Amino acid sequence: MAILNFFTLKRTTIILLGFLLIIIGSWGIDLVVVQNMAMNDVMPRYVGCQGFFRGDSPYSQKVDAEIDAFVRIGEKWGFSYPPHLCFVLLPIWLLPYEASVSLWMLLNLLFFLAFPVLYGLVVLRWRLLPLQLLALTFSIVLGFRYTMMTITLGQFTGFVLLCMVGAIWGLRNQRVWLTAFCLAGMTIRPDGGLIALGLCGIAFLIGQRRVIPIWVGLMAIIWLGTHVFIGNWELQFVNHLRDYADINRKTSWLPLDLGPAGAIVLTVGFLGWTAWIFIRIWKLLPDEPQEFVLWASAMIILPILVLFPQTNPYTLVYALPVFMLLAYVLRRSVFQASVWLLIASSWVFFLMGWWRVDQIFYPVVLALGVAWWLYTKQRRGRNLSVSPASVLSKTLDEKALSG
């Protein structure tokens, strides 16, 4: 008993020290980033939502001027986001600015530290050993450059990813209301809204159709709430998106980097290829909706990363569930090392200055990984299941039929 108490105390001490380091690290990030408002993506949302709750449209010239004055470096900013994020993340906007930034960065850091547990242990039911969990956490937080970009820039892609994980878990476990709320949370960014629509399609295919009207109802309530505060805003939002794309040189359609002909080939080819993989997965897993959700969601995420205009590569954190899925199915293979090398290669793109190449490279390579896994399983006559329970169930069914 004394030994057990010692180890319990030791574990508690380690956890408390870990939280202390997280807080200190967050404070250090805060000192670096808050001093330069132009490096902080919380700022335009914070100022815009302050105007929103005063009754001013966050797309108005008045709020634009407040944001520009906040930046103080002559750079043009604006509130180019759906206004309902002011409702979804209300507690953040109620705090003083410096406190909201610090809290948001801390929450981002905590989420990415917890991501291997949330997706690995909870969603995939991967029985990770402590050292495996530590290595996986280190790889995702520090090895994958885009995670640190999300944290230090105060980005909102981490929140979309959190909601995505919740939605995928909800679909696998038939939690209709949780899934609907998570899908609503994903819509605070346009790319997250597209992924949410794709997950609604998956819900329809696996028979969880109640998710769709509940989600639509939630979005309708939020939409009406925004009209109560600022009236009609849709046209202003579209204009702000266009202006932002014109001002921000980094915002463009990725396939155009390959020229007009290359853009057509990449768009049609990648979209058609991922659609074909999606259909093949559906045909292979018609009676295993839990497993279908995992593989099909990957084929929703990857095309959006390539075909939807992006401002920065931090949106590649959306691909982390696909990395985790491939790492899990390859856990007894030497090929699992290729997943970790792929994650670490994010720093190579940065050091070599290969701007925007990574934003096409990772989705294409991950889609190749899913296609390769699909091909090898078909060739061996085995299913795509990643769940030990579903494998056992299929084995028992086959024995019952043979008996």
C-alpha cells in the first residue's frame, strides 16, 4: 500500500509540474506575441466581437478603423469571419484583451497536448503505452510545425479541430446532440464549415440523419441571433472576404501555383481520386459505420485542404486525425516510422523555404497512404477495420456461419 501511495503521489506531482510548465510556457508565448498585435489572430476577432455586442457591424468602416488602430503598423486588417463566432466563443470576448489572448493560447496548448489522448485513446481506442503517448505528444506539438504556428499565432484552427474530433467521436458512438453541437462549432471558420457539411453527409450515409436537422436548427438559431444584434450582414461578409483576399498576398487558390493547366489537372484529378477512394471505402465497410466514419472523414478533410483557398499552412493541423489513423493501422509495421518522418518533415519545408508546397504535398501524400492501405487490405482479402471489437465480431460471425 505504501508503494502504491508513493507512485500515486509521484504521478500527481508530475501532473502538477506539467501544468506549471504549461502555464509558464503560455505566459512566455504571451510575452512574445502580445507585444506585436499584428502577429496575433485573436485581435481582429476580439475587436470585431466587441463592436458586435455594441450593435455595430464588425464589417463596418468604424470597426475596421478600430482594428487598424489596434495594429499600429500600417497594415490593413478586418473582421473577415462569420459573426456567430462571437456567440460560440463568448467567454473569450468578455475578458480584457491581454487575458483573452493568454487564455486562448493556453487552451490551444492544452488541447494539442491532449490530442493524442482524445483521438488515440478515445476515438481510435488505441492502447498507448506511456512512452508511446509521450513520443506521440512530442511529435504532434513540436515535431509538426503547424501546431506551434496555431498556438503562437492564437489561431482558431485548433478549436475547429477539437470540434471535429468531438463530431467524429459522436458519429462513431451515435451521440446525435453532441455531434450537432460540434458541427456548429466547426463553422466559426469557412473551411471548418465545409468539413462540417462533409461530416453531415457521412451522418446521412450511416443512418444518423437526425444530426442534420438538429445542426440546421442550431445554425438557424445562431443566424437569427446575429441579425438581432447587427441586422443583415451577409453581403458585407462576402465583400470583406474578397477584400481580405485582395490585400493578403498569401490568400490564393493553391492549385494556381501550378499554372492554369496544372490547376485543372490537380483539381479534377485530386477531387476525382479522393471521391473514388471514398466510394471504395463505403463499399468495403457498408456494415461497419464506426470504421467508415474514420476513413471517410479523412477523404472529406484532405480535398478541402487542397481545393479551398488558404492563408497559411497552419490549416494542415486538420490533417492530424489522418496522421493518427495511419499511425494506428501501421502500429505493428515498420512503415509506421514513415508517418513520424512525414510529420517531422514539416520543418524541412520551412528551412528550405518551400513556401506553399507543403500545403499540397501533405494532403496528396496522406491520400496516397489511405489508398495504399485500401489496396493492401483488398489484396489480402481483409477488412479496413481499425477496431479490435469489430474484428472479433466479424470472426465470430464467420465461425457461426461455418458451424
